[in-house]
Amino acid sequence: MTICIPNPGRETAIASSLVALKHGGYYLFYGISPSELVRTNPGPEPNSGVFPRTGKFEKQYARDELLEAYRAFNLVRLDEIEGQDIIEGSLTKYSMWVAIFQKK
């Protein structure tokens, strides 16, 4: 999952998926759109955060930023869904991207 990998590793992981996939192969992406974490505990990159208790890095994507990061793929479908989970002991609501990309 590339959202937990800071750059330049994240870009390398995305490029490696292009090598691993056959022509027409699919890549499933899921990740968070910018949330309260980005505002309250910003990380070292735009739209990133660091969880205060664990120190875990998370890259979150604005829509245009997500499409740019995966520009080497064709976008098949992109949905934004509402979710919630217990994160670091608190119920947290967020918006999540679920995308299907296809190798060109």
C-alpha cells in the first residue's frame, strides 16, 4: 500500500507496479483523502500526516494529486466513500478513495 511509504519510495513503488503488471493489468488503489490528521499533525510532504501515538506516516491524496501520481495508468473508476474506524483509540470519520487503474 503506497500511502504508508514516503517519497521517493512511493514513486518507486508505483513505477514498480507498472513493471509487474502485464499490458491491460489492473491496479487497485485505496487511500484517504485529506483528513483532520493533515491539519493537526502534518507530515513532511503535502497532504501527509504523522499519527501522534505511533509516529506512522500516511500520505493522503486530493483528487487531482491522486490522478497525477497515477498518470501512467488509465483511470477505470474512482469513487470517494465515507468511512470510519478506530484509529489510535478514537473513532475517526474520513473520506476514502477507491480507484481502479489499468496499465496502458
